[in-house]
Amino acid sequence: MYEWLSDALQGPSTVITANRRLARVLQQEFARQQVQLERRAWESPAILAWQDWLALIVQGASNQAELPARLNSHQSQLLWERSLLKELAESTVGISSLVRLSRDAWQRMADWQVSIRDVARSAQNHDQRLFAAAAGRYLGILERESWVDEAGLGQLVNRLLREKRSSCSGRVTFVGFDRTRPLVSSIQAALEECGAEVRRAPSRAQATRVELQCFDSAEAEMRAAGAWARSRREISPGESIAIIATNLEQRAQQAGHLVREGLVPGWQYAPASFAQAVNISYGRKLGDYPAIATALLLASWLVRDLSSIELGHLLRTPLLGSSSPGARSRLELRLRQLPDRRWTPAMVSSSFRGVQGASNATEWLEMVAQLSTARRELQQQKRASPAEWAIYIDEVLSRCGWPGTETLSSADFQLVNRWRDTLNDLARLEIINPSMDLQTAIRRLDLMAADAVFQPESDSSAVQLMGPREASGAEFGAIWISGVT
């Protein structure tokens, strides 16, 4: 597969992919080809995803001081929230969803080179006029502050190439751009003006065998797809198999469970390797991972009281400290015997002091005492910068023994690093919001974790479950396309 890749990377060359997943696949494929040629070392290929390539072009531009400052997705999210709230009531419900939809629409406008004036001129109802007003306000802030967000990065690169302030020589191959957007076409033309040789990766020959099957429900189809993948693996063990599913971002875990049921019946009771036989291209929300949910819950205890259910979770989790699980279980049993209430750290310390087994949970109770002291101290410090709050939250979690004493697996290690990146993103909000109170900082952190999608990198699985965008440009030995109507 990817027979064109070695030719595309001959001499000064760059391969630009439509998504990061395809970039990783091509890098692995190039390495495999070099090993087959019995080479012991080779130069790392320039294989970059679209957004990463745009950032690289901006970094290489001349007169960096004149370039606008880049905003990341979280900074842009906060700015969109402010712009929308200027047009809406402060009590509007679901502002996070509106921000997400607005950012998606803004990205499409940039890709198709639609101006805000065109949007405002063509608005036909209240919602469209509201978006046009908020987008105009958002654009005004970007221009006034000399900022550029991820959506505007392409237009900035287009201008830099045409002004000869940045360049890209040699052969440039685009792969996975099935639906060419005007912005991409414009940048390709600018590259040709700079003397680059622009190519498209050749399409692979079409399948020689196509079957159409019908099912009673979507659930039955996904199970059948898993069974089909198992039969394909039995016939050809080394074959690459993909199952394409639409709306995967909304039902990734459910679809993965159904495919596994067909691929490995009873996988829930088998070793972890059986569950990993299916790789889902769309990960989970960062805040849905137990380790991150525990960190957010513990941090929120600094600014609010916890319910008995939430406190019970902190007692059961092995992610805090190293106290005996049995001792903490006895404390939770005591908690269940008490009336349901809102708990401060001080109330927990006083209520559990002297309880049978509490002496074996000394470390956990000391953690609660430290949180109680921290809450009292925070009453004196009203506001600080996002960077200071990020450092403070990290220190609190470390003192509480998060993420536990067990040796981290590769996936858990990547998850903790992703959490650290999220704290760094919180610190970077200082450019938008120089100071805030801790409650606001934790709320922003919670929203960022709910918005971020995380999937640990792992070895290639037997079956790839992915959406149409992730599959664009990739090659497989067999493909199942679900949801055809």
C-alpha cells in the first residue's frame, strides 16, 4: 500500500495530509518501507498534517514581530463566549454548545473564504443575524489586538506565500483532500507561484468486489461488521481492515462495544488485548476519563461543598494517596449511615475523627485536612492570573497523591501528560483574561476538559473503527461502510 509515498518523498519534498491520523500512518509506512530496503538509518520525512504545516510556514516567515499572535482553541473559545454573551442574555443556557457551533461555522467560513459581510448581508432570520453580529464582534477583537485563531491561520499563510515572506520549495504532495476547499486551492496556487511542484496523491484502484447488505437496525449492522472483520482476519491475518461509521463523535464508545461483540464475543471477560483489537479513531472527552474526573472533582472541593455521592467517590478511588482501600471503605460505610448533606473538608475531618478504622486511613484524612486549610487561606486571595491558578491546582493535586501510587501504563502516562497540557492551556488564557478567581479558573478547566478529545496512541490494532474524515486518504485491504441508505 501507499506505493506512491517513496516517490513523493524523493529530494526536497513535503507530504501534507488532511488530518493528523493519516500523517502518523504515512510516517509509519515510510519507516516500514525503509526497513524493507534494509536501511539502518534514514532522514525523517516531511509528512505533516494540514494545521501543523500551516503553523510551520508561519514560524518560518520573515519579520516575525509584524505577525499577529496565535490563539489556541481554548483562547478562541473564551473569546467566542464573550462575543456571544454580548449579543445574548447573561443567563443563556447552553452557551458552551453555542460556542462550539459558532466556531465550527467560523471555520467553514474561513475554508470557503466567505466574508463576515457576506454572512451579514445574507442573514434571513434572528439566529443568523445573531451569529453575524457575534462573529463581527469576534473579528473586531482579533483585528484590534492583532491576533489570529486557528481558522485564520490558512488565510495568513496564503498572504505570506503571495508576499514572498515565506516559501516552500520542492515537491508538495497533498493527500486526503477529497473535497477541495477554496482556501486549499488558493494556497496550492500560491505554492506554485513560489516555484513549488504541487501534486495530489494518486488514488488507489477501486475494489474488485463490492457487496450490499441490509440489517434490521444500526446495532445489528455494527455487530455484523465486527463478525465480518473476524472472518477477514481468519482468511488473511495481516490484512488492514477499516469500518467506517458516521456520527462517530456522538456514539464512539457504543459503536466500539458493538463491533467488539461481533469481533470477539465475550471480550468484556477476556484480557485487555482483546478489547484493544478494535481501535476507535475518535477518543473520549478528556473529562470522561476517571483520573481526570477525579482531579476535577478534587479541585472543585476547594471552592464548593461536595455531595455525599461525590465524597463517596473520593473515598473509593485509588487515585488519591496510598491509604488502605479497606480502611477507606469503612469510612465510606460510615458515610452511608449519615444523612445526605453537603460536605466541607472541615466537616469530614470532624465527622470521621475517631471512627473505627480511621487510624488506617490517616493519609487520606490528612489530605482532607490540608484541603480544609487551603480553603481558609483562599478566602484571603480573591483573584490571580490563570497561570498562577494552574500552578496552584497542580500543587494541590500533587499533595493529595494524584494520580495514585501505582505504576502508570503507557495510556495512563499519556493521559496525565494531556492533563498537564490542559493546565498549560489554562495558563495561556492570561492573554484573554489577565486575572480571575479560583472558581472561574476551575470552571474554565472543566469546560476545557469537556471540550478536548483524547485518545492514547497505541500499536496498530486489527480493526480500525473511524469516521469518514479520518479515513480520507487512507488505504485498506477491506472496508465496511456503515449507515448507507
